[in-house]
Amino acid sequence: MTTARKRRPGLWVTLVLVLALVLCGGGGVSAFLLLRNAESGDGAPDPATAVNRFLTAVYNQQDPAAAAALVCREARDEAKIAAKVDEVKAYAQKYDKPSFTWGDPAVASVDEERARVSVELTMTTRDEKTSEQALTFTTIRKTGWWVCEVSG
């Protein structure tokens, strides 16, 4: 009988430790799942503003850090964003004082979580050369609106 009593406290201690481990582990996993798609900072108040800010960062400021801060977490690959900004810089250096402009972004479709936005990007040089490109953006809403995809 003394052997059985010695095992029980060890069994109860083990059960309590396992239960505590499961609860802590479950809480950690839950926190990870809830926060993994959370954005840091505030996004834009609307999809058109998100696109305007992104275009300004990439084409006018040519600042990869500023552009990355406007992109959703899923698309926030700083190396790819920096490569795209470098591509824009290299393209612009081929021309005489280029300037980039665009019209008001047109929100084509929008729901509570996602919006498609179109804009016509124009590059004009001092010697009056002009180039235009139609761009389409997918924006998502989390803590505001964020640019997630660009095509065109």
C-alpha cells in the first residue's frame, strides 16, 4: 500500500504539468494563428489612397522602405520591392529628367476585404517623350487598406 501512495503524487504532478503544458502550448499556437496576418501600423483609409501612396513611394520618392511599409504582409518581400524600385530608377536614368504622374485611381470592385484598383501611369521627359502603362492593383483591408498585388 505504501508503494501505491508514492506513485499517486508523482502521477498527479505529472498530470498537472502535462495539462499546464497543453494549455500554454495551445495559447501560444492560438496567439500565433491570430497574429500571423496582423499588419503593423495603420493602412490607408481607402483603396485609392493606398494605391496613391504606393505609387508615390515607388515612382516619385523611389524609396523601397516607404513602399514596403504600404504593402500587405503576404507580399512584403523587401528584396523584391527594392529590386522593383531599382528597376524604376534604372529605367528613369535612360531619359532626360523624367517625371511620373497618374490620374485618380479607379476602384473597379470592392467588398469588405478586397478591392481592385486601376490607374494609368504616365512618364513624361523634359524633351516631351511620353510613355503610358495601365496598372491594376489588388488591395486588401486589415488595419486599413494595403497594396497586395500589382499587375500591368
